[in-house]
Amino acid sequence: MSILIHQTFLPADDPEKSLAFYRDALGFEVRNDVGYGDLRWITIGPKDQPQTSIVLNPPAADPGITDAERRTIAEMMAKGSYAGIVLATEDLSGAFDRIQATGAEVVQEPMDQPYGVRDCAFRDPAGNMVRISQL
């Protein structure tokens, strides 16, 4: 049996800024952009991996979430502790330089971690942690 990652979801409270980060800074392609009222769901992914996508979704769009939960989600997003993703590349230094040049918020420059990984980190416009590891 083979199971692959098909989609994952990240909250995006400003679709245009998030789109600029993932499309322009990371080089992902836009696969779908669906609106419903004031809300947007944008599906993006690596050009060479059509089977794997990230859906940038409106935070707390679920009608079952209470106002208090919406406030908690907004607070966690503002702190950068609500969601994150780990990506990987064969050229970490090159990717870091290219992404940093777009003005993306740097959290950590490339470094060797004590647990055996070399990585760097950015924060996307919604506050999500985006770590990039060296393959």
C-alpha cells in the first residue's frame, strides 16, 4: 500500500499576501482559487509535485466554531503558534537567499540543528511557521 500526502491546510487571513508569499517567494503554482462570499480557498503546490497541495484557507470559517474560539485562533495566529509546515530543498542556502530577498520575515537563518537537520525558518503573512530543511 502506498499513501501520499495529497493536501494539507494552512490558515490565511490575507489571501493576497499569502498568495504572494507562496507563489512569488516560494515559487509554488496556483492550482485553484475558490471564493465564497468574502472568503477564499487557494490551492497551491510545487510545480513538479502535482499530487501534493497546500490549501490556504480562511481561519475559523467552520460555522461550528464559537466567537471565543475564533478569538483564540486569531491570537494564536498573531503569535505564530497556530500552524506550520516543514518543506525541504536540495539547496537550502540558495532557497534562503531567494526567499529572504522577497522581504519575507526571517525567523531563523540556515543552521545545523542538534537533532541532525540543517534548516531555516520564515513566517508567512498569516503568522504560520514555514521551516525549510536541507535534503
